[in-house]
Amino acid sequence: MSLDRPDLSGSTAFITGTTRGIGKAIALALAEQGCNIVSTGKTSENDDYGEEKDLEGTIEQTAREAEELGVDALPIQLNVREEENVESAVEEAIDHFGEVNIVINNASAIQPEKIEDLPPNRFDLLNDVNARGTYLVCHYFADHLKEIEADAWVLTNAPPIKTDRSPGSGPYTWSKLGMTFMTMSLAGELSNFDVGCNAFWPVTAIDTRATRYFGMGTEDDWRTPEIVSDTVLEILRRDPAEFTGNAVYDEELLAEAGVEEFSKYNLTEGDPVPMSAQMIDPEFSRSE
């Protein structure tokens, strides 16, 4: 069964971390549905950004690919750790498009290490990028989203909140749950303004540069970023006044929407291990 796609014509999405992987897949999926894109990230063709210069993908490349799909796109270099940078990026996006009604917190740092093995400066990085970066983006968009008459959304790439010690990935899990907590709290704060605030999270590890770099399983356990972008599209198909305050797994939401066959998202044949979900929630099991 094919998914119904939302008509996003006239919408504009501000997405963090669009240079590659999940963020880029989300940006192009939304552009295919007519949504203008604010492409943000650290890697820019116009600025040598230290170690980022050797990474594949730039904010401008994603913007160009979005424009090839017939929408307007604005690349903005953004480091979500820097408050002034976040504030100015939000202002630039609003000034350029007049209105931004979809905000997607995707940018994340990842380092699934044991507490004893993770250096303190990396713990700070995880929390600065993940929890604090999500807070900053939400903080500077909150007033703007209240004024929007059309459907408005805040979506965050982060897991359901579980009471779990997460052995082997405690610091990373803590920072990701912080992203979810910010989003769930914002759902309550904006409940009178019909802004849908939700978190989404993949059941399996997703084939990205970070997944490969940190050796998170093998290709047999991975899915493509398209399963995450399809999840975002399914959320955007709903009524933000009614669908808010949720933290969903990709596979569960898509199954609810009528998807029966998930092999199209797999990198190889077989049923991938739900690594990403189990990292956060060891009690996770697929519904029968």
C-alpha cells in the first residue's frame, strides 16, 4: 500500500542538519510535496568550517536539489551550539519567506559510548548540540509559530522517553531524551495555538555517515533514510491541533498508516534488528 502524501504547497520548513543523511532526505521529501526549504547545517561551500570541509554534502547542495523539485530554498549556515547564530538564522528564514510553519530539529551529535569511556568534552558536545540546540531552535521560533493561522509543526528526531539506564550509551541517550523532553514540553505550552509538537525515531539504525563511522551494526541491520522522511510526511498529513505531544517510532506509525511491507527500506534482504529502538528502550518489541 502506498502512503497518502500531504500537499505542502505554500508551506516552508526550517530543518536543522540537512547536508546529508536523514536531514537531507526529509528536506527533499518535503520539497517533493511543494514545501519551501530552509537548508541549515555547518557545512557550507562558502566557508571552510574546520573538519567539516572534508564531509560530503553542503547546505547549498541540498538547497539546489530542493529547487530542482520546483520549490524555493534558502541555505543558511548554522551551528546550533551558538545562540546568536540560531537567533539570526531564525530571523533570516522568517524575513526571507515571511512565514515558517514547519520546524524540524534533526541536527544531532552522536557518540554511543559507556560513561567510563566518553570524555567530558564529548558529553558537553552531545548535550550542547542535541538538548540545548533543540531548546534554542524552539525558543526562537515559539512566538512566530503562535501567530501562524495555517498548520504549524515542531518535529524532532528523538526517541520516546523511557525510564531506562541505557547501559553502554547513557550520555548519548540522555542528550537525545532531552530533545524529546523539550518537544513534549513545547506541545503543552503551545496547545492553545494548534501547533503540533511531536518526536519521531527510527526502529532500526539508519544508513548514515554517523552509523557507519561508529560501527552501529552492519548493513543487514540498517534501513534507508527514506523510512524516516516517510514518517515525517505521515505526521504532516495529520491535524496538528489533534496530533501533538506524541513520540512515535517510524515503523509503528507507518504500519498504522497502512504500510504492510517494509522491505523497500532495507539495505539488504531480511528483517533488520531494531537496534536504534533497543538502544533507548530495551523492552521494545515489534507488534505482532
